[in-house]
Amino acid sequence: MTSAPVHFLKSKARSALRRVKGLVSSSAGKAIAVKPGDVSGLRVHLGAGPINIQGWVNIDAREASHIHLIANNFELSEFTDGTLAEIYMCHVLEHFSFEESEQLLRNFRKKLKPGGLLRISVPHFDHLVTIYQSNSNNLEIVRRALMGGQDYEYNFHKSIYNKAHLSTLMVSCGYVNPQEWTTLQDFGADIGDWSNMNFDTPAGSFPVSLNIKAVSPCA
């Protein structure tokens, strides 16, 4: 695939970083303690929204007391290549087109140190199909989970994933050993995001997320 400019990533690059805060999270947002990772170094939470992971650099396009970097792109130009221990994004990748997603993952690999981890949670298309069929093919049940809430500028979905597709994408972008992960096992706590939430419907409660992690290879 050609490296054509990505409009979402590039169009506002000059204003990407609006404010930098200290890395001690504000007490206004409840900090969630998680267990340390296997690789030492900075950990970045992209598209953090309301989730305040203690000890991580929380980045989001919208301002909040616990957000350290307010950015409207995820180029991570504030970080030197090969320095990050982990990048986490939950229900964020689907807001980018297929081409944008590939370019994001390739750039993240450059930012990660050897052995660093990319951890992703996205809506699982296979789960959404199950939810749709279990609810008498009622599109109203799944339309926002599939296409985004569409209640503000960034809340639109542009891509879909299942395990095979996302794993293949990560490998094609240079990562190794893609595998599923669980929130409680990997973070040691329920961090309050969609990575381990169920989707409640008239036909019952269903898992909705696909959680895949992969490693930036050592030289």
C-alpha cells in the first residue's frame, strides 16, 4: 500500500498538541491502578476518554482533568522513536479508515521499543453479527456499535475487524505473536472501558469486544 497522506492524521498536525500536563493525574478523575507491564518505560493510552489509568500517559482529542496530552491526531510526534514500552487503545482503531489504521500501526511500531507491546480492543464484528441475529435481525440494536455513536466529530466508525483480520493486519505491519488478552489478567483490574464490558440487549447480555495484543520485534 502506498504511503499517501492520511487526512485525519495530517490535516491538523500543527495544532495536534494543545496542552501538556504533568504526568501526575488530577484527583478530579478517579485514578485506576493497574499492574506493571513486562517491559519498563512509558506507557501511552490513546483515546483515553473518561478512563484514567494511573502511571500512563493519557491522550485524547477532548479535554479532561486526567488527560496529559490533548491531541487531535495520534502521530505521537511528542515521543522519540523506539522509546515506548506499551501503547493501548480501546475502541479507537475503528474510528480510522483501513488505510489510516495501517499507517497508524506502522507508526506505532516505530515508536515502540524492541519488545514493546501494542494492545488493542475493538468491536468484534463476529460478536456484532451474533448480537444482530440473536435479536431477530434488529439493526437498531447494533447500528451504533457498528457505525459509531455519531454524536460528536470523532465518533464515527470507518473500519471493522474480527480476530483473523486484525491479527493479519498487525503481522503485516511488522508485529509478532498476536494473541488475545483479557482485561483482568493483563491489567490486574477492571479499568472501566469496553475491553471487558458486555452489551446488554433484549435477547441477553453479549460480549462485544475483540482484544488483541502483539509485540514490536527485537532487532
